[in-house]
Amino acid sequence: LFLRYSKVLVVRVDLWYRNYSQGPLSPRDADHKNARSDLRKLLKDMRERLFKTDFITYVWKLEYGPIKGYHYHAFFFFNGSKVRQDVNLARIIGDKWLRRLLQLQFPKSILSREWHRHDRARQLEKNR
């Protein structure tokens, strides 16, 4: 990796299915097959739409716990010569994941209202 890229930016993101204070985010209780499928779709979007050539590769671990359910611990590797601001990259990836789960759960007519509610809650948590 370092032979091909002079700088590598690594971003860690935890991707989950449950909002612990409000119950499931996804309409289905994710199983390992759905979780793998959802990750593949996220990676495809990252390669084709979000980051294109700046996204190098990834490493992930899928875990299951009785409280958290299925969730990922993921590391995403970017060309550090072309991208910066790892916090913003993590936010973009997390938002893409959350939007996908919300689209599965809510019809488009109320998606923006629900997204706003989750985004506002995240901002309040950030300001604590």
C-alpha cells in the first residue's frame, strides 16, 4: 500500500443497525447476509459516487452482540495526497449508511423529516 501511495489516510467508522434510544433503525432485524449486502452497497457507492479514485481499500469486522445486534467496525483507506479531514470523511460514510437504513424504513414522503430528526439528535450529542 505504501509503495503505491506516498500518504495513506485511514478512517475508522462503526456502522450499526440499532439506535439504542429509539429501537431498530432498520425495518428488518439485520442478519449477517443482509449486513454483508448493505456493506457491499455502501462500498459500491463509495467507489462509484462518493470518493471514486481517492478511496483505496477497506478492512472490516462484523460483530454480533445481544444489545447492539449486528454491527461493523470498519477502516477505510484513502489516498492521503488527495483527501484530508478524516472526521469529515467519517461523517460522509456514516451519513450514507444511515440514509440507506432510513430509506429502507420510511417512505420517501417522510424520509426528510426522519433524517432531520436523526441529524438534529446527532448535533445535540456533538454539542454536549
